[in-house]
Amino acid sequence: MNQTILTGNLTADIEVRAVGEQQVSKFTLACNEGERVLFMPIEAWNMPHLSQYLHKGSKVLVSGSLKQDQWETEAGDKRSRTLLSAYKVEFLTPVAAERETSGHARQPAKRPQRARSTSLSAR
């Protein structure tokens, strides 16, 4: 079984690209482990709406499976990288608070919002 769950913060805004008839959202998650930080590339297929709600610094919980990409450079060198192919992304930062702190404010919040988890999945 290949299942991984990571919690961390986005290092930059999400990049969404079309691949054929599908869309892939790509971002890097910074996961703090005490003094060490793990930077994990994330791919979320067919979840383009993530970029509307998540921005640099957003805290999320990502569930998915580890995947290893392998390729060969033009010079003939073999390369590989490990990434997490996400099937579920849960927001750990309240969306209204995120908009206010990230500069993506649409309108001020009328009342304080309690922290809650919102999740989106490809299913």
C-alpha cells in the first residue's frame, strides 16, 4: 500500500496547467520536522479550484501516494524525483483569514471565523 499524509505550508502560489483534457495543479509543500524542513512537490490532478482558495503560506493536509518520475536529459544523464500525487487536499487555514493575509482579499470578513478543515478531492 502506498499512502502518504503530509501537513505543511505552500511555498508559492499554485500553478495550474492543462495536460490533454485534464488539469494538474502543482505546488511545493514545506513540512516542518523540528529544525529540519521537508520540501515535497505535489501534483493534484483535476483539482484546478485549489488555486482559487490556496496561496503561498496556506496550511494544508495532503493525502496521496508517492510517485517517482524518471527522465533522461538531452546530455543523456538519467534524473529522477519523488513527488506526492494528491487525491485529497484539506484546508487547515480558514479561507477568509487566508484572503486577508495573502493580499487576495475580496471583501472583509463580517465576523471572526473559527479554524475549520475544508477538503477537496479528485473523486
